[in-house]
Amino acid sequence: MSWGAQIRMTNKAKSTVGQELKTRREELGYSLHKVEVVTKIRGRYLQAIEANDFDKLPNDAYSRGFVRQYALFLGLPGAELAKRYQSERGNPVQPVRQAKPQAMDLRLGATSRWAASLAALSAIVLVAGYLLWQFSSLTAAPKLDLASPDKDSVVESSSIEVKGVTASGADVFLNDVPLPSDVNGAFKTTLILQPGINEVRIVAKNKLGKETRLTRNILSKQTTSDELPAATFDGIVVLLKATEASLVKIEADGKTVYEGTIAKGGTRLLPAANKVVVTTSDAAALRAKITNSVVAGYDFGVLGTEKITRTIEFSKTTQVSE
């Protein structure tokens, strides 16, 4: 058992499940975005779990599953933390008390029973109405409003901002890549374009599989060069190209220079003095070429053979073998 795990076991009675998960995540150096990409649990639910904000979580059965999956990803006992979460959340049921009629006043007792019956009937009507509203919301396709980009736009740049809002709780996809959204359903990202026509597809899907689609065709008249330096030099340049849409995070010399989606066919030229770090949600969909102090124009190929999240570091002294 690691020292961190021993500390968590010692302080288990003093910390909530959410605090324990957050502490473990920070020990491992994971961002909420990374956890969301790997576990497929929406970021707002991860935040609510860590903050013990039960009102922002779905029903208890779903939430226990989220806690168990999150804990297993962090190397913690999933079943145990899910059981503790259920205990912390609780499910109190208040018994309905009915006034007993007094023998000395039968009319008062009858009136009390009538009032209790009316209150119970009103509660049933309210619950039924709420359930009907919820059912109607789930069975209907979610709303989807796209503020950017405009339909049939022409741009000079190699990237555009994609932002909009959908129904709270709906999943959002940009060209089949999951797109994070906040508790109100708002989403925003930057999309790297390929030269020419780019199809931008936004899909919002609710828990019952009902979906709403919007498509925008964007013409990119970009004039940026995708050429690597022809000879080795004291530094590093990485050329990325997406064979399929891919969610990426790119760091150059320790600074995040891009975090968003590269469209199918899109490219990104990344210079740095010492190091370029690339994290992708689909290693098989991203190719790389590099020039550094050792090689010039070397085709690294795809970053992985499977559709998994992977992080690869390229430095100015990275050596490759034929």
C-alpha cells in the first residue's frame, strides 16, 4: 500500500468520498478534463461528486456507478467508496402522520381526514405532473442552439470557435468527438480546420438516445505553411495531421498552446525550443512528423494503433530508429 493510500485509510472517517477522490486525483496530477475524457463521466458530475453537491447529480443508482468508476480509475477500491457515498448521500423518507380523530368531536375528526385526503391527492397530482414533465423532456429531442460558427462561413484562419448551448444533461459531440459542457448545457471549443471545405457537425443526445443535429460548412482560405524545416537545428518542430477528428491538448516548453479539436484532415505546426507534449483522445487518428537537432522531416507515423487516450513527448534530442 502506498504512503498516500495509508494516509487516506487513516483519515477516512474525517474526509468525505468526494474529498478523498479529489485528493487522490491531485496526487496523481490529473485534471478533471483528463478524467472526463478517459472515464466518459461528464465533468460537471465529477465536480459535483468531489464537492458532495448531491443536488447536481443524477439518481442514486447512476451516481454510485460514477463514484465506483471514478475510484477504480484512480486506483482506489470502487465498491467500498460507492458504498460510503451511498451512506453519505442518504435517502431519508419522512413518514406521513395522520391525525387521529378525537372521540369527543367526530366532526373535527371527519374534517381532518378530509383535509388529509385532499392533501394526499394534491401531492399525487403534483408528483404525477412532475413525472410526466420529466418523461416528456426525456422522450423529446434536446434543444441545440449554435452561436458560432455561422452557416456557410468563409474564414481566412486555420481555426474557428465552436460554441452554443444544449439541454442540461445532454451529451454533445463535435464531428463524433465528445465535447465537454457545463451544468447549464453551454459548450465552447476551438476547431482546427483543413484548407478548403470543412463540415462541422454538432450532435446533442439525451439519456434515451434522442438527438438533435446541426451542420455547418466552413470554407477555410488559410495560407499558413505546413512545411517542416529541411535540416536539423537546435530546437524541435512537430507537424500534426488528423486522419479523423481528434480531441487534443498541446504544450510547448511547458505552456499550453492549444486545447480543442482537430478536424479530419486538419494540421498543426508546433515549434518549441526544447519540448512539445501532445495528448490526444484518439492516438490512432493523429500522425506526426518531426525535425529537431537529430533528425529532419522524420515521419513518426500514428501516435498509437488503438483509439485510446495517449500522451507523447517530443524533445529537441528525441532520437528515432528506422
